[in-house]
Amino acid sequence: MIAVVFLATLNGPAILVLPVTLLIGWWPSAARLITTLNPGGGAAAALILAVVVFLLGSHQFCGWLYSKLRPEESAYPLKWPGRWTLCSFGMLLCTLLAIGSLMLTTHQLYWLSRGSDPVFADPFRENRAIMWTAVALQKSGESWNWDENKVRETFPGTDQSFVNRTAIESIEPIWIAGEPGKLRAIVLVPRHPLLRGRARIAVIEPGIKSFTRSLSELHQTLASFGIRSGPTANSAL
């Protein structure tokens, strides 16, 4: 524990991303899987009945075969014990799970090696980049009296060194014009959100502190300004 705290102090919290992800990263995936399952009562009852019938039938068959092959002079039980049936199916299930896990692991490693997305998605850093850019544009808009051309020119140069990207690479701005030559609002949308359920958009308006909303609210946000959703909104969602 002391070594972990020491390394985190020297290198920052980013060094803890790998062990923390391996430790608890599977919980959200399991939760999403459970919530998507919606088995009906009939299907569940049919599955349970099929498993019971299969186990009982297998047990009866193994008992019949055991009685035929067991020598008369033997220290083994006279009848095939039920725990032997359960143990046999348990070993078979574990073997199939191990084979399936190996196949899925190989598939996922190949998929990750061919993909261009980062292995570890950090939605907090992504949302921080959106908010950082929103604050910078808010200051730029106030300093230029919300002149559309001036504010547009400052956007590509917004510093985002903490995500190793420029603003124009990771964020798509939607410029909403108001009076001639002035901006009414700016909506910042992530170009390639890694986790859409946690992605945020930023809304910037003159005289109002910038705020964020869920990416799923992009259509409603644009509609509040009288704008129909265009290609940018559709691609983001």
C-alpha cells in the first residue's frame, strides 16, 4: 500500500488507472448485461425444467451403466451416487467456461490490437476537456463582445494539452448566430465520445455561466435555439 501511494505521488493518479480498471472495471459491464436481460417467466421455467430433466435423465443413465460395469467384488458404492453426477456436470461446465474464456480472450485481444480507440476510456478527462474549452470560449466571447468571427478564430488554439489533443480534433462546435455578426450561443459536442452514456455537451450563452448537459439531450438543446438537428448532432448520437 505504501509503495502504491508513493508511486501515485510521483507519477500522478494516472498510474492507478490500470489496476483500478482491472479490479472494478467489469462491474459496469455486468450491470449493463443484467439490465438488458429480460427473460419471461415461461422461458425461465422451461429452462429450469429442461435442466432438471437432463440432470435426472443423465443420473439414471449413469446409474444403469454403472450397475452393468461394476464388478461384484468391488469397494465402490453399490449405486451411482448423485454427487458423482453433479460433480461430473460441474467439471464439464468449468471446462466449457475455460474454453469459452480462452476463445473470447483471444478474440478481444485481436479486436483491441486492430482498433484505434484507446484501451482505457476516461470519460472524466473527456468531459473536462469540454468544460475547459467552454470556459475558454466564454472568456473569449466576453473579451470580443461575442463577435462571431473573433471567437471562431480563438477556438482552434484552445489549450488541451492534458488530453494530448487540440480542441478542433476532439470537439465539434455548433455556432448559433444571433444579431448580425454576433453569437447567440455555442454548443460544444465531442467528436468521438468514448462512453456515450457519460458524454457531455457544453452550452455557452452570453451573460450566462456555461453549463453541461448529457449528450442524449443534444437534440432538445438545439431545438431550444430553434435549430433542427443536423449531421453533427446525428453523428454524435
